[in-house]
Amino acid sequence: MAAVTTRAERIGHPIAIVAIIVVTLIFLAPILWITSTAFKPRAVATSVPPTVIFQPEVTPFVKLFTKRVQLREQPTQEVYDAAPWWEQAIFDNGERVLRVRGNVQPSQYGNRFINSLIVAGLSTILAVGMGTFTAYGFSRFKIAGRDDLLFFILSTRMLPPIVVAIPMFLMYRTFSLTDTHIGLIILYTAFNLSFAVWLMKGFMDEIPKEYEEAALVDGYTRMQAFFKIVLPEATTGIAATAVFSFIIAWNEYAFALILTNRRAQTAPPFIPSQIGSGVVDWTAIAAGTFLFLLPVAIFTFLLRNHLLRGVTFGAIRK
Amino acid sequence: MTQVALDHVSKKFGANVAVNDLSLDIADGEFFVLLGPTGAGKTTTLRLIAGLEKPDSGRVLIGGEDASSWSVAERDVALVFQYYSLYPRYTVGENLAFPLKSRVHNYSADEIAQRVDTAAKLLRIDHLLDRKTDKLSGGEMQRVSIGRAIVREPTIFLMDEPLSNLDAKLRESLRSELKDLQIKLGATFLFVTHDQIEAMSMGDKVGILHDGKIVQVGTPFEIYNQPRDRFVASFVGSPAMNLVDVTLADGKLSAGSGLDVALTDAGRSRLSGHEGALTLGVRAEDVAVDSEGVIEARVHHVENHGVEKIVTLRTGDQLIKATVPAISQYAIEDSVRFSINQAKLHGFDRTTGTALTSG
């Protein structure tokens, strides 16, 4: 056999490449659509057929982040010149930014977005953290009724969550957890914990127990061996589990809608709630959705090396 | 002085008895080899001493004291695993320093560096200190894992088949290196293996383990020449000892079809008083193929081992192995005669397998 691979061998069969491009385009189309809409002028946002070439604008983002009022008349040149550049962009839409004593009034989007980050971030840390310890216990120690316990943990995921929505709401109201960050964090942690335990157990099982035993013999305690030897080996699994948990918590809609309305509301129920207020401005909604896509994309991108190894060599392969 | 002792130790895993009422004494500075087939309980015995398993009953004594309640770290033993178990994210140097950095010891940075250096030089891995462990060959990995054991001068070195994953050539050279190392350190070694050549060539003492029980403890010479039962006789030695079920009556051994041997004085003194059914054991080197031999046979199979040949002889329905000089020529189905060195006969009880002969 020739030692040198041909160009075709290196990049793959042309039909395969075409197939990959087609599938990628199909998957990316909605994302491209929402991304382009986030930068479109309002006039062409819903045009049929969709406008592909347009002058990108920041107007949708200005609308997304501010409270606005309708202009009664065209602003004078003086007013126009005095306004910052981003406000000038919305004058053309017949709106101006609402100011109270000279301060620009922000919309709720920023708060909701931060709520999402807090809730998804903390619940991911909690679920993955507890899941890692639990999985280690299940993987390494003889536990009475281990298989039954593991099945029980998994079974908490078998119920469609919405089935328990009403009891959950009543319980949350009784304990004053409705519309609180802690309430959503508890709920999402509980959602993700079973998943994290199962996923991490697979990764833990693949770490040879001889590593810890060597560390025990070398004069370390079980806890030190766990932190010094096991945890570094488990980073791949932790990264994969964290990404999946974060995505689930970040995208959760139903319970966020039922259990929060103001203070602790996350972005998913907030974005569509704007549809109800007055004229539907699809560009602003697209801008909100576009920003909402970013954290998961960034998080996944940062952990991509671990994730790839995790998915190929970890528990999911089995 | 006894360094490590097991006192009637038993350990079960579920219904499976891994170690059964086992007692063992390992003296200070001794190279003790625990030899047995797979599943005999060798590794469990090591793990019981290391404290990685707790005995169901019995005591583990280290330095004369009951160590049952001691943690793994307190036992101050070193364990070399079959699969090396080097810490994968660390370099060779970091692996060697790891045991010294434990809070149990409290060594200064200088002392750690110096000990790592000494161990690395001794094992000739000093040029690898900055290398990641996954960039090492099997032999180098095992050297590092031995190095990790010697840096902290433990009470006893426990080695769990450390050579079995290496290729034959490397195994041979590491075998003598390990033995040299043990003499140089004057340390106590407990070496577990299923390879009888390792056991015979390295051990000051060999303990044969079978079904969780110690069958025999002795020097390699004693194990080879005075096997205490049929299991030891068949397990130690290559080729395995010929074992033939015979009946002894009127000074004659007979094994049903064909094989009939009259005992000489030497044979009679070995087997006197054991008339009736027994199992006869003869090592291949005690079977002489020559034209004056008393037993007729045909050549069944010939194996060339370089320094010698092993000929399997067929007489009646019995197969007997004999060692012959490498230059001798035999073809399969050749008709030959052979005799047995009756001074080296072994007799075993047909039912219990216990040796009837001694010395």
C-alpha cells in the first residue's frame, strides 16, 4: 500500500462532503434565519420571500434593551443631533427611548438574561458537583441495594415534567419559593442530578481504581486521592455532563413560565412574552433569541475538546 | 525477625472464598514469592496486607504488631501493580515524588528531590524524569512504578505480578534486576506471580497457594524436589512432573495397560509401606531414554527447547515426558525403551494427593 494518502482520501468522498454540507445547512438554517432577523430593519423582517441581502442595523438590539415610547411628531434636527447614535437608529421607526429624569429606562431583558445565567449556572454547578460525588460513591463502594437506588434515581426522569406542574406550583407557593432564584435552582438541580449521576458513573467506572489504591498505599487519604487523582481524570466527563446539564437548565421553559413572573423570571418565558405587548416587533424578539443562543454556544465551544473526548470515549458511547 | 505475618486469615467475596484460613510468615530482608494459578487468592493476599481489603477473620501483623485497625497509609507498605498504575497526568518525576509529598511523611523539598534522584539513578530512569508517563515503554513504566515504591523505603514491598505484562526478553532482564535491587536495598519483598520460573529464580522462599490456601512453603529447591502434594508437583516445573496412577503390589508398580516396573532397592525404600493404589510422580529429567531401559514405548511427540528436547513417550495408554539431549534424534512413532530413576520417585495418595515420599 502506498504510504502517501491521496487528497481525496484525506478529505473524504465527494458525495459524503456534499451530504455533510446539505445536512449542515438544514441544521443551521433556523439559526441563520434568527441571526439575520436580529439585524434586519423592521420593514423587511417578515417579508415573503425572506430578504437575504440588507443593510444590518443595531435597531433591534436598542429596542431589546430599552423601554420606548411612540413619537407623536418627527424629532427636530436639534433633538436628533442631541440623541446618542443608538437612539437615532430608532427615531426612524417612530419611537424614542423612555427617559426618567434624564436616565434611559432599560427593558427587563438584561435582568432576565442574568437570571438565566444565575439559575442555569448555579444549578449546573450543584448538579454536576453532587452528581460527581454520588457517582464516585456508586462506582467505588459496596452500597446495599445499589442497582435499585440507581434505578430509582433514573426513574425520576421518566415522568414528563409537566405532569407534576400543578403540584409543584402548589408546593412552591406553600414554601414561598415561587418567583425566587433559589426555587428554580433547586428545581433544575433536581432535574439534572439523576442525569449527572448516571453520566458521571459511566465516566467514573472507566477510571481504573488502581490509581486511587496506589495513592492510598502512597500515604494519602481517600479524600486526597479523590481530589488529586480521580478528579483530574474525570474532567472530560465533568465537562460533558456540565454542558448537557447547562443546556437543559438554560432552555427550560415550562416551569420557568409557571413558577416565575417577575423578579426571578428567566429569558425563555420572557422573550415570547413581548409578543403580547402591542405590535409584534419580530426583529427585537430575534435579537433576544440571538443573544440567548450565545452562552450555550460559548460554553460548548470552550469545553469542546473535553466534550469530544467525553462523547467518544465516555459513558455515552456504550 | 518476622516482618509481615498473616494469622489464620480468611476473606470471602460473596460466596467465593478467596483466601481460606491462611497463615504466612515473611522474615525481614526476605524475597518471598507467592506462587499459584490464576484465582488462587494471590492478589487478595497482597491486598489484605496492604489494607486495601479487610479480612473476614484472622489478623495481619506488621513488624510484630496487629495491623488490623491500621489504615492503608499507616501500614507503610509499597505496592507495585500489574498494570503499573502510574498517575497519568504526571511526569515520571512527579510520579516518583508523589508518595513523598504525602502529609504522612513531611519531607523537605530538598530531601524529596534527592530521594527521587537516587531512586531514578538506581533504576536507570533518570533521563526520563520530565517525560509524561504515557510516552514510556512497558519496561520503563514498570521501572517507574517500582521507583515509586522504593523512594520512601517502606516496611515491605508488595509486588502483584509486576512482570507479567512485559515481553519475554524484558521480563528476563527485569527479573535479575529486581533480585539485585532487593539485595542492594536489603528490603523485604513479597512477590506474587503465576510464573513458576519467576518464583524459582527469584525467591528466597516460595509459598504455593492453591484455592486460597498455602499448600507448601519452602526454598525453591525444597518446592521442586520435595513437593508436599500432587498439586505442587504438577504446578512447579516445566515440563510438569509425570503423574501416573499405579498400583503397588509385591514390589511391582503396574498401571493397567503395558506399564509394569519392578522396584529396585532405591524405589522400594521410597515407596515401602504404601502398597495399593497410589499416584506415581517422576520428573522428566528422571526418565532416561536408552536401549537398556526396562519399559518399551513409542515416541508420541518431540519438542525442541534448544538446550534440550522433551520427548513424549507413549506406553500403553500412558504418556510420559522425558528430557533428552538436544543432539539426539527421534522421529514420531520410533520404538524406544526407557527407565526411571527410582531414587527420585514420588508417591502421592490417590485420593488426598498428599505426598507419601519425603526428601
